[in-house]
Amino acid sequence: MSGEFDIELPLLLEAIHRKYSYDFRSYAISSLRRRLEQALEHFGCRSLSALQERVLREPEVMRGLLAHLTVQVSEMFRDPSFYLVLRQQVVPYLRTYPSLKLWIPGCATGEEVYSLAILLREEGLLDRSIIYATDINPEALRKAEAGIYELDRIADFSKAYCEAGGRGSLSDYYTAGYNAAVFDKSLRQGVLFSDHSLATDSVFAEVQLVTCRNVLIYFDRVLQDRAVALFRDSLCRKGFLALGAQETLAFSIHAAEFSEFVREEKIYQRR
Amino acid sequence: MGSLIPASQTQGPQAILVGGSAGASEVVSLVLGALPADFATPIVVVIHLPRHRPSALAGALGGKCRLALREPLDKEPLAPATVYLAPPDYHLLIDPGPSFALSVDAPVNFSRPSIDVLFRSAAHVLGPGCAGVLVSGASPDGAHGLRAIQQAGGLVAIQDPNDAAQAAMPEAARALCPDAPILSAQGISQWVQQLSAWQTSPRRGAI
């Protein structure tokens, strides 16, 4: 069973790339395998070949598969200590720019976008900021843009917001509906939600901060290097790159092009 | 105690995987505390934990352990004489290399990290080159992963449910791997030691 799976896997990824231009060929293999096993179950397909047949002929199957291949589960203010350090040590630098551009690649359903927007609002920087929130999954981007999250997640978000040095209450930023919290749309006035692939697209703006947390873990080292090169080419000199808690540039061919700004929080600065 | 390693095994494991939940850290502490500083085989431990970081586990296990002990970073290669602890709020997987991979995909069995996720990826990537053991825990996580290791030709062991602080995890594992050896905490400690001793001095007939 697993032998056939390993034969079919590159064929499926090639088919997806040729037909839809989504490039998963350099994704980290073990996570990709898990996600595809779940997709097989979801679509009731016996094999990746059977799934490939449907993906090639039914675009709606590709849309569903895209959700399986890209969706990650994040929270607002995940790792509060990171946001605290961002506020205390990076914001003073950001303040020196008359206008700010920030990029959140792989923004998924937007939890990180609203976290950053709230932080910038509280630091008086949101009005002069443009945040590029990009992802390859249009459905995730729609959810990110809507800014609506299930009410039962909000208690955790609020706790993290406080630990992250929030100056008020998270409830200052949303309206509670029946089963959901709707985030204030003024938070996303300066946010540009857009389709962008770290695997196939190129640089589109010069930015002062890239926060790309827990996205590169899904890429193999070659694709990670491509993404980090994009970050380097997008960042102004002395611009900041923030990675996830267990991510590192240590294994990247571009490691020497960055310095460690806050090692414990995986915040780097472009040399 | 006689050899716990079946004669059919011709090659030592590239990694030893340990999973547990409630009541597991005492057992894992015992196992790690008995290992020499030059214990070659990398050991990877998943114990279900509260989500916040930094995790208190390294401190709890580190005291008696003579091996290097840390949470792996994404893409970090598995190194000898090192114990790796799954970081809180990530799934930990093995990629070819072998190296570590992480994911923030949804929790499995209400757990992130999930033992099943680690064990299954290791079974796939290392095949017979991994060994897995499940100890005390109040969740069924890990049982399917242990079976995957066994089916891939790797060695497995289970803590005796009567010896475990929480029996649910070893019971679930025993149901799926009925022929796996059932060992006391002490027995697991010896089992792990034999795995590496046997790797450094391969028995006659090994290639």
C-alpha cells in the first residue's frame, strides 16, 4: 500500500501543477503524506491515482483538496511572548519609518493578521501601515478578509492577547454575534488580502517586516530557501523577519544574510 | 533477563520513539536516567503536555539524564546521544534524512503533539529502522502508530497496564498489537538499553 502511494504521490503533484499551477512538489513529505491520507478518506478515494483522476476532471475536487493541503490551525496571538517582544523591541524601529509596509505570507484564515493589526493600532502605527496578507488558498483568504471567528475560540485569544501585552481588552476589537466574534473592519482598512505563492511567485513590494510563522515547516529545504530569498529581497536593509517558535534559518543557504535579532523568538534582521 | 530482541532482527534501530501521557514522565525519566552518556541511538519522546511554552518537561527529565536533551527545530537532523522532546503545540514528524519536521495541523486524539503522528511518519520513513514503545497514559493516542511501526518491521514494546499509572494508553496499544512484549517500567528500561547495545555490537549473521 505505502509503496504504491509513494509512486503515485509525485504523479499527483505533477498533475496538480500542470493543470492548476499550484506547486506542492517541494512540500515536506511527511506532512504532505498525512494531509493526502486525510484527503483520500474525505473524498472516498481508494488511491492517489483515483484522486488524481477526479482532481484532473473536477475543478471543485481541486478546491476541496486545496483546503486539505493548505489549512493550518492557528490562533490569535499564538506564542504571546513573541508578540510581547515584537511590541517592545521591534516596534521602536518600525516607528522610525514615516510609512510602513508589512507582509504576512501564508496568512491562512487571518488570525495573525488581526493580531498584528491590533498591536499596530495600539502602538499608533496602523494608520500609516499597509499589511499584505497573502495565501494560495482563496477560500482561506475570504475567511481572513471576513474576520469572523467562532466564539468558543475567543477565550483563548483573549488570554493570549493579555499575555502579549495588550493595552485594553480584546473585546474592544470585535462584536459578538450569535456564535461568532466579528472583528472591527477598521482593523483591515490597510490590509491587502491577495493571492501569492511562495513556491511560484516573486517579490511585489519593499517591506519593513515579514512575519511568516509556521508556514516554512511545510516546505522542504529547497523551497524554504526559495521563500527565504523572497523575504530577503522584499525586506529593506535592517528589515525584520519573524519565524515560528521551532523554525530557524540555521539550515538555510541564506543564513548569513540575516542576523539574529531576538534569538528566543526567532526574529531575524536583514543585514 | 534474556534477550528481548527477536532473532529475526538483523539491524539496530536508527531511532527509538517513546510515547506517553498522564503518568509517563516518571517512566521516561527512569528509562533515560539509566542510559550512558554515549548511548548512540537518538531517542524521540512525545508526552502530552499543556500547550504553553517553554515546556517544563526538559527540566523534569533533564536532571537524571546524561544525554543531550532538547526540543528539535524544523529540519534538524537526528543526532546520536541525544534525546528529543516534542515541542508543545506542534506535531512532530520524521522526514527522510532522517530529520525532524513539524506541523500545526489540527490536533489528533485531542492532542498536539500526537504520538500517532510521530510514530506513523517514523514507520514510513525508517521502516524496520525504528523502535517504538508506549507507556502510561489516559488516551488511546499512539496505538495505531505503534501498530504501524510493527507492520513496517520495527520493534515495539508496551508498558504493562498493571504497572502503569494510567492503563488506557497501554491497553489500547495491546489491543492493536497483541503480540508486542508487555514490560514493567524496569523492563522497558532494559529493553531500550539492549536496543543500543545490540546496535553497537551486531550479532552474528548481521549484514
